Amino acid sequence: MPQETQGVIAGGKGEPVRLETIVVPDPGPGEVLVRVQASGVCHTDLHYREGAISDDFPFLLGHEAAGTIEEVGEGVENVAPGDFVILAWRAPCGTCRSCLRGRPWYCFDSQNAKNPMTLADGTALSPALGIGAFTELTVVAADQAVKVNPAAKPEAAGLIGCGIMAGLGAAINTGNVGRGDSVAVIGCGGVGDAAIAGSKLTGAHTIIAVDVDDRKLEWAKEFGATHTVNARNANPVEAIRAITGGNGADVVIEAIGTPETYEQAFYARDLAGTVVLVGVPNPEMRIDLPLLEVFGRGGALKSSWYGDCLPTRDFPMFIDLYLQGRLDLERFVSETIGVGDVEEAFHRMERGEVLRSVVVF
């Protein structure tokens, strides 16, 4: 039987979010019903509210979540009721051209639930990134629910579902940061700090944090930054080169997504170095680089989608590292809030006061 619960809705471009009654259907074939325990407030949710992703309003926000399986639909075998899971917005289909080439982390036809959640009047909702987790119950494709060790705290574990995975993966999967490497991370919010934590995990020797906020630079040190640069007070390219013996960093991770910071990343890397773009630009942004510099510097210019992760491989691994004390996920949680506090959490995020606000049910 369909169930009713409360959820956070973005009803129109730029409008404050509001709580509405949500009708949650029974899971269909290949789907699961998840009881959400915690869901992080991510910049992507704000992008949905602002209409920066699509205009398919109303949206049911929330996507960075952990919870337990309440019920499974026909044919579901990967999880069972009671399992503790992290929700992934990429669930490789196994049949698209990327999956068939052995690159499921680029899947071009990721799975989502087919049964829509609705408002009480029957209006179909668009769940953020195919999840919709600012509500106590949500229906997703079974492969979006990745079983992990239930010893993990839900408010910490859920962050692996999006932003923290994006940063960890930008360093480990996309940037291939290795032992002894020098790394610079431009932008020290949640994603950037996760890239710093990932670089530390892999044994990077020098990790340079760049931001314009001294408070964020102090946070970056807690995640493993060995050096900090306030870009308001110093030219970040010159500073990164000075720290790396005049050469530039082996890997530069751009976690903001603007032409100015991308250009800084491009010139701050060593010859044959790698630039990783994980910050999300808006559609109007353009960049102009001398083609001779692109050729002459060599190396690689990469974009990182979801940290190039394979959720079934990476989520359990990072939860194990967290439980071993090697990855401090709890440090990313600035505050826990109720489901009615999301709008104010957006404002705190915009002011740079938090790494992550987490809705706890």
C-alpha cells in the first residue's frame, strides 16, 4: 500500500523550499523502498532549487543519503529488508556502450525507479538525482542501494553517496594521486576537503589547499593539507610553484568550477601534470587557453564525474576505512538538522559556514 510522509519540495525556480505530504508507492520490480536515516544538504540540491539543472519542477530534494531497506520489489536480490545501505545516483546498467567496454563508472544509462513519488494531489515529483531523500521514505532502483557495514553512523555514511565520494574519487580514481606526489586543491569546501583526505590516503607528500577563506583553510589542515594559500593575499599559481620547488604540482584538483580557478589550476601544474575538474561550472562559462600551452605542457586535463566511482566497489571500501579510523567522515558533518531546516541550511552553505549540514530522521 502507498504510504504518506513529509518531504522537502522545490516548487519553482528560486523559491524557498517547503515541506509537503509525499505519497510513496510500493516498490515495483527491481525497486526498493528505503527508510532514510540521514541525508546531507549538498550544493546540487541548491542547484535544483535554483533551476540550474532542469526546470522539471516540482523536485523532491535530497540525494546524499543512508538508510535501511524497508521493502524490496520483485526480482531484487542484491539487498534485503533490514540491510543498511548508501544511496548512489549512479547505478550502472550493464548494457550501455560504456558498461560493455568495461567502464561502468561512466555508465550512460544509469538506473532509476520507474514508479513516481507524488504530492497528495497526484502531481508527480522529480527526485533529485533519481533519489529524493529529504523524506523518511523513498523508492529507488535496487542497484542504487549499496549495502555497507551497519556499524557506520548514518549521518557520516550518507556523505559517501555524493560530495565526499566526488572529492575522494577526484584524487584517487581520476587524478591517480600516488605516493610522493604533490597535489594542489583549489576550493576547500566539502568536495575539496575530501580530495585532500583522498590525497593523504594515497600517500601524497605535499598537499596544498587554496581558498579565499581562512576558516576553510584551517579545516583543510584537519583533513591533511600540508600547506595553505589564501588566494586573496597571494597569487595561487606563484604560491603553488614556490612550494613545489618552482615546478608546479603533479596533480591540481579544481573544486570550484569557474574559468578563473580552472586557469589557475592549468598553470599551477608541473609539466606532464594532471588537472582534474570536479567543480561544476554553469552553462554560460567559457575558457580561453593558448593551444600551444595545452600542447607544450603535456599531461592530462580531466573531468571527474562522481569521482569516477563504481559504488559497489568504492562505497564499502571507504566505509571500511572510516571504521578503521583512516578516513574521518564525521569531521565533514558540521551540524545535524531536522527535515524542516533545509532552507536555512542552504543559506549557511552559501555563507560558507558549514562543510555539511545533515538532515537526520
